[in-house]
Amino acid sequence: MAHNRRMPSSTRIYLIEDDRTVLQFVHHALALRPDWRLVGHSATYSHARIMAPNSLADVYLVDLGLPDGRGEDMLRLLSLTKPEAELLVFTVFGDESRLVHALQSGATGYVLKGCNDAELIEAIEQICAGGAPISPLLARLLLKQLRNNAPAQVADSVAAAPALSERESEVLKLVAQGYVNKEIASRLGIGTATVSTHIKNLYRKLAVHTRVQVVRAAQDRGLL
Amino acid sequence: MRALPPAPPPPGQSAKRVPHYLWVGLLLLGLLWALHSVSMPAGLENAVTLREAQASLPQHPQQPPQRVSLPHILDDQPAAWSGWVDYRLDWPAALHYDDPAQTRLALLLPRVGTRFRVLLNGHEIYQVGWYAAPERNILSAWFPYLVSLPPGLLQAQPQQNQIHIQVQGQLLERSGLWPLQIGYHGSLFERHQVLEVWQVKGTWMMLISSLLMGLLSLHLWRTLNERLFLLMAVAALAHSVRLALSVSLEPPLSFGWYFYLHRLAFTWYVGFFLLFVAELLAFRDRLVHGLAWFLIGVGPFWLAWTLHTQDYDLYRIWAGAMAVCGALSLLSLLFRSLQRGALESDQILVLLVASFTLATGVRDFLVVQLNFPGDADLRWTSLGSLALLFTLSWVLAQRATASTREVHRLNQSLAGILAKREAELRQAFDQLRASEQQRAIEGERRRLMRDMHDGLGSQLVQTLNMVRSQKHTLDAGSVESMIHHALEELRLMLDSLEPMEGDLATILGTFRQRIEPALVAAGIELDWQVQDVPALSSLDAQGVMHLFRCMQEIFANVVKHAQARRVCVRTRSDAAHVYLTVTDDGLGMQRPHTKPQAQRGLGNLRARAGKLGAQVRFFDAHPGTGIEFAFPIHRTFTPEAGDTVPSVE
């Protein structure tokens, strides 16, 4: 089991999910890691809006399809109030188009609901260790989106889109072609962890960029 | 050609305003008075009008001289007179002088010709065309002449002076000598100036106006394509030809051609003018049209006959016919107009001026042709025609303006209709597009239903049957595996719906995510050699699903039957194709007993590749098997242009 240096000895998890079977599944999976704890659970958006930001959780598992609100709004709230926490989107399918929005709202990764206990634990461990799950289609969408943002970057330097470094661009391109992290590392002559770091940095840039835009928009409207 | 409706009254014209035809009527009355006053001078001071002469024929000395009254027209005389005639004038008793050297006397010849010379006491003092070659065509009769009598040639006694005017006539041209005046130069000079202005300069003015009018009408006809302007153009240009020939002292034509063209131009002027007036009044009057076309059609033959017979009476008849036709036509039009109801002001104006012109023409016909009492020095028709031309110019300008306004109004109306049609077209297009979208959505819905039925549905039914049939010996692992497969099937279907824009590398990468766990479980290593290739338009959502199914079939075959340790997926492209190759290092194609299921799978592969428009090729990979898909590149687009690729929402 690979423990990250910055990983606390006891990972605290908060689940925002209305499906009780998923809650049971998470409980069941956590039996594999007795040192981890589920510190909170919200079945609705309104509950989570009050409770989740005040939790001491390190990892949030967020369902995008809440009965009374949008998961993206929850992510945006948590990314502002809990900037150090890992925000994992908990989704049934890899709906990449929606995942991009989730990433822009502050998500740092995603887990498929159909996974088994071990896969869930592995996903949480990977994200805490600095890894970042990404699919070829997601990489392609990100590449396209950032490329489309480029002209705006010139036109509006204040609200500049996140700058994509050359290495990040190479990594994204290879991911989009279906290569896995190990193959990418081999092709670019870098470590596998570095590949994950690039992707994670990209996620954070994306979210920070969005966050800055949200704050600026709020300021413009006199809300902040 | 089309005729515009009568011009509407100009905007802002008040009903109480004095109509323009009243003003013009007053002007015409003034013109008549002016013509009358210059034509019937109330006896010139210090001058005497000579109305008689002693005529002799120098070429026929046996013919005794005879006393003739002026005008003496050679056409009205026997054939012998058509040659050379000598007129001896009697010195008027009222004209006397004391000292010839101090006397400034002159002769005023308002009309004489066609060639002539003046002799005073045996000395030639003036001549026009007298010595010109016989074949030259000299026409002096249109111009008034002022001939000074040299004091040095005058006799001491006035009664002893001998004045001869010798004339060489030209048949059909009404040659001869008209009443003339003799008297003091100063008085006759003023009279000559008046005649010069009205007769010669007036003709030039009219020629220029008529030419301008003709060209302008021609231009308007070409622009507006309205017959009215064409009729006016022909009439005005015919009139111009007549006037140009009239003011030529020595036209560059033989007399025959001159006579024919001059009279024919006048005939056509009258004919086309009548047609024009009928058109302007918006009448299809049979009588007017018949008379006008009679003049236009019969004129050339009649005139040719006249020229052939050299009989001036024939032309006199023709001139009378023109006057009668004109009068009848105008009367008929007036009658029809009154019958129809109130005349428009422009129509009244044209009728008024046309009547004036006709009156001047009739007057000239009576005085000049039939020797009615009156002063034949001046032809009134010239002034009448000028007035008519100016009036018609004004009316035509009105018509052109009205036509422009009408075109503007029609343009506005058309623009409105066009905008309406455009809106309808856009609406129809939107409906069509909506219908197309609906059809596409419907097609996609059916495809999804079919896929779900054949894939996910089938998987779930199998699982359900298994659970039902093995209630007591249910293997949880088997159920989990089957549900997992169902979930994977669903994910594959959803993956196919993602907007991948024909990007083969990403499509294969997405598939890799789904298949790799199975390969890992089977201990098969995946060698991924995928690179970017041009986008393929055949890989829409349905195409992606077909490709996924093909890849599933291939990998299932590798895992289950090939006994392979390694599978390589590779993409490449050339100018015409994109190639996808999957090779394994398994048993290869020479397997002794290929199962029917595998054969069926290969058939499916070919069928799906066909739907993708791709060619599929199987080959021996030594060891193992290779499959290559060749996708034709119908169109290429860069990722930036990828947004233009139609995708299923």
C-alpha cells in the first residue's frame, strides 16, 4: 500500500450521495482500510451545503446527480471552502462532457460507481498520492477547450485561461491517443508519478481559473 | 411594349390653382397676334409693295411679254415657263428721289427662286445660284433677300430705271416671284431682319429643339421601353430631317431626292405625331390609327408618283389630305375624350397646342399653297411646331417623372414582397431543418433502442434467466460478472455517444479503457502504437459503435481462441486512407479447425466494416493473425475545424 507523504495517517472521507446502496458499498469498502473513516454523509444538496464545508474530511465523494441540486455547485462551494481537500466525482458512467464541467467546478478526479471495493480504495489512495484519473476522451476535450480558450487569452489578459505548458500539452495529447501513464512516462522519458502530477496540476489550474472567474463575477455583481 | 397609365397629378397640385393649359392658351393667343402683326405689316414707310410685273421668256422670244400678278408661280404655268423667266418691274410712281448719289434704295425679296439674279439698268447687282452648274440643287426660296440698289447705277430720273429679276424655276418647288418691296434701305433692312429672325433663325431653333427632343425621346424609350416615347422620337426626328433640308440653300442631294425626303419627312412627322397624341390620350381610336397609318404607308408611294409626274397638284392634294387627316384625328380624339369624361389637364394642354399647330398648318396651306389672301412671306407652321415641341417636351418630362415615381413605388412594393417571401422561405427552411433534426433524432433513437435491445437487454435477460433457473445454486460471482458485463456494455454505448469527432486515436483509447482489464486478466500484453491520423467522417456515433463492435469481436477472438501473448494496435495514414491494424502473436490463420462461431464473427466484422465504408483485410502475421481496416479519407479537418462535423446531440 503506497502511503503518500502528505497523506494523514487516517484519511477522513465525506460522502455526498442520495443512493443508500452506495453508502453501504462505501462502508463495505472501508472495511479494507480500518484506519480510514467515513466522517460524514449527506443525502441532499441542502444538507451538504451546510454540513460538508464544516467537516474535517480530506476526501469528498460527490455525486453529480443530487435530488435537490447540482453536484457542480457543491464542488464549487467545496473548492472555495475546502481548497486542500480532494474532491472526487462519484459517477455511474464516465460522462466526459459533464466531467469537464465538474473539473472546472473544482473536482480533482473521478471514480466510477460500478467499481469494486478494492478499486474504490485504490482510486482514493491514488488521488491522495497525487495521481489523477483521466480518460482519452477527457484529455481530448481538455485539449480542445484550452485551445479554444487561447484566443480569449490574448484578448482578455485579466481573465486569462490557464496556460498549458508544453509538457502538459504533450501528456494530454498522448492520453488522448489512448496511452496509459506508464507508456507516456516511457515515451517522454519522465517518471510515472510526474505524468500524474502534470495531469493533477492541469486539473487544479482549470479549477483555479474557474474559481477566479467566479470570484471576479461575484465581485462585479457586488456579491463579494 | 407596355403603356403606363396616365400620369397622376403631381403631388401638391391644388384644385383651385389655375390650370396650366389656360396660361398656355393665353401664350398661344399672344403668339398668334405676334404672327399676325409680322405677317400683315401695315404698309412700310418709305417702301412700296410691287404686286405686278412684266414677264417674258428670253428662251422663247416668240412668246410676247405679258403682265402677271404676283405671286407668279411657275408650277401653275404652262411647261415653257419652267425654264428662264424675266420679270420687268415697273418703277412705282410714289418712289422718287432728287439726287441718285445720295439715295439709298433697296429691294426686299421675301420669296424668290429657285435661282435668280437682279439687274438694274442692265447691270447685274445680285444673284443666287445663277451661275451654278445645272446639276446643282439650289433652293433660295426659304430665305428673304435684301438687295441694295447701287446709287451709281440709278438714273437721274427714277422712272427711267429698269429693274429686272430673272428666275430659273424648279418644278414642284413652287418657284417664281412673290410680291416684293422696293423702298429706302433703312426701312427694308428692319423688315428683312424680322423675316430673317422668324423664317430662318426660327427654323434653326426649331431644328435644334426637334433634334434634342427626338434624341431624348429615343433615350427614354430605350430606358423605359414605353411606346409613347418611340412614337415621339420618330415624329421629332422626321421633323428634324424636314427642317434641316428646309434651311439648306444648297443641299447635298439631287432635287429628286431632296423633294422626296423633305416631303416624306413631313408626312411621317404628321403621321407619327397623330399616333403619339392618340397614345398619350390612351385611346385605341381606329379612325386616328387608320388615318395616321394611311399617311405613313401611302405617303411614300404618293410622293414617288408626284415626283414621277412632276405635277404639283398631286402634292397639293397630298398636303390637303394631311391637313384633313390631322383635323379629323384631333376632332375625333377631342370627341372621344369628351365622351369618356373629364379630360386631364395635360391632355387638354396637348389638344390645345395641337389644335394651334393644326391651325397654323391650315393657314399656311391656304395662303402658300392655294394663294389665299395673306402674307406668304412667313410660314406659321414653323412656330406652331415649335410650340408643340416645347409642350410635348414638358408633357414627356412629366411622364418620365411619373414613370420614375412609379418604378420607385414598385421597387418599394417589390422589396416588401421580397422580404415577406424571404421570411416565408426562412420559416420553411427552419421547419425543414427542424424536421430533419427530428428525423435524425428519431433515427438515433431507433439505433440506441436496437443497440440496447441487442446488447444490454440481451445481457440482462441472460442474467435474469440464470438467476431464475439457478435459484438454489446461484453463484454470486457469475451474477456479478454478468452484471459487470452489462454495465460495460452500457458504458460502451454511452462512450459511442461522446463527441469524438471522428478522432480514431481517441476512439481507440476509449475502447482500450474498457478492454484492458480483460486483457490483463488473460495475461495478454497490449502494444499500443496509435498515432494521430486525419479525422474520419464515417466515425459518427453509429460508426463509433460499429468500430467498438469490431474491436470487441477481434479482442474476444484473441482472448478466447488465438492463444496469444501479445496484441498490437497500430494506426497510420497515407494520402487516401487511414489504416487500423490489430495483430496478435497467436495461432494464426492456419488453425486447423476454425469454429463456426469464429467464422460468423469474421462475417460480422466484414459487414460492420462495410457500414463504415472501410475495407477489411486479414493477413498472416507470422506468427499470429493480422487484421487491417482501410478507411477512405473523404474529407479532412483539423481539430480546430472539428466543430463543423455534424454530431449527434
